Amino acid sequence: MRGMMRPLFGIHSDVVALEAYAARAGAALACVYSSSAELDAALIAERRAAGVYGPKRRRRQVLVTTAGIVVALAVIVFFIFGPPA
């Protein structure tokens, strides 16, 4: 009979240990962010501040500005020298 009781005590201690591990895991998984979108936004902001993504590139804006300047110069040249003969 004593041999049968020994595993029950072992099971009880395993259950107590498992509950303690679950409590620690729950504390470790606690998150200060209310949603995954908020977490992602914070991570991206932190990485940008660290320079991970590099400088912001505004190629399209530079291209449109350059094209506008070229067209304006072409119009000015056309008015100065007249239509080609």
C-alpha cells in the first residue's frame, strides 16, 4: 500500500511545480501593448531611431521636381528662340 501512495505524492508535487511554472510563464508573456499593431508600430519607430532602415528616400519627389524644372526650361528656351525652323 505504501508503494501506491508514493506516486500520488509525486504527482501532487509535479502539479504544484507545473502551476508555479505556468504562473512564471504568464508573467513573462505579459505585454504592455494592447494590440499587435501597436507593438509593430513601436518596433518600427525604435528601429528607425536606431538607423536600421537608413535615410528616407524621396526619389519620386526628386524625379517630379527635376522633370518640372526641365519642362520649364524647355518652355523658356522655346519662347526665347522661337519655334524651330
